[in-house]
Amino acid sequence: RAGLDAALPAGLDVLEVVEARTPDLVDRLHASVWEIALPGIDDQVAADAVAGFLAAESIQVERLTKNGMRSFDARGPVISLRVTRPTEPVAGKDLSAACAILHVVVRHTTPAVRPDDVLAGLRRVADLAPPTPAQVVRLAQGPLDEQAGAVSDPLAPDRDAAAAAGAAEPTRAGSATS
């Protein structure tokens, strides 16, 4: 962890390292949680746009992909979308002025619906166009709890496997394991 942390730029910190002990890590990444700051947009304006987005059955957006321009539904994969308060300063910016914060949970699909696609959908259904670029932070990525609409820790099985392996290791007389 320390070596990786030292190799990264300032402000990008490695807090924990977990060894993937199970083979299906990528298969556990079902959804992402995003926080999207919209500087210059009032909370009520954002809430009205979100209501329009959520009321739509489908919202077609277009994006240039490696195979050319592609049209797809940006609404279907969105599990939840709400206006909230930031969990922490977004990209070190002062958010004391009008700045709506969107909290979005998006199911991973092909093509992946990204925060820019959600913003394009908000623009389409509610003409929401922030005067400055949105600031986006992925807060989590992992298995989707369908009932709660929440994303859980994808490394939990690996932590459990490491704990089980540690508990199964024999101890030598006079020494302790950690």
C-alpha cells in the first residue's frame, strides 16, 4: 500500500489494499454510485429536472463510441437519482454558491450509462444545462442490493477469504499471528 501510495500524485491516496482472493471480482461490479455537482444550478431547479427524468419511461441520448454514434436509453439503468448535499468538498471546490448535488445509482449495462449520459437526459427532459461543467465523483462501485437500491463492497468476499485463511493458519509455539 505504501509503495503504491508513494507512486501516485498528491491528493490521490491509497487507503487500503485488499488482495483479490476470489476469481470473480469483475463480475461483482453491478452498479456505481456517483455524486454530480452542478455549479450555478439551484436545488429546486435540479429537483424539478430530476422529477422529470424519473417520470420518463425512457430517455434516448446519443454518444460517440468507438463504433460511431450510438443512441441508447439513459433512464433504464438509473436505479435512483436525487438532489442531496455533498458528502465532502467536490474536487476541492467551494460549493457555498448555488450548486445542486445529484446522487445517482446506475446499473452497469452495455453501453454503460455514465454521468454525462444522465446529464444529457436531464437536458433532454427538463432543459437543464449547467452554466459550468459538472464535477463528478464516483463514490462506490460494486454489487447492487436490488431491494435497497444500494451498492455494497465488492471486496467483502476477499476480506472474508483473507480472514478465514488467517484463522486457519497454525501458530507456532511462542509466536502469535496477526
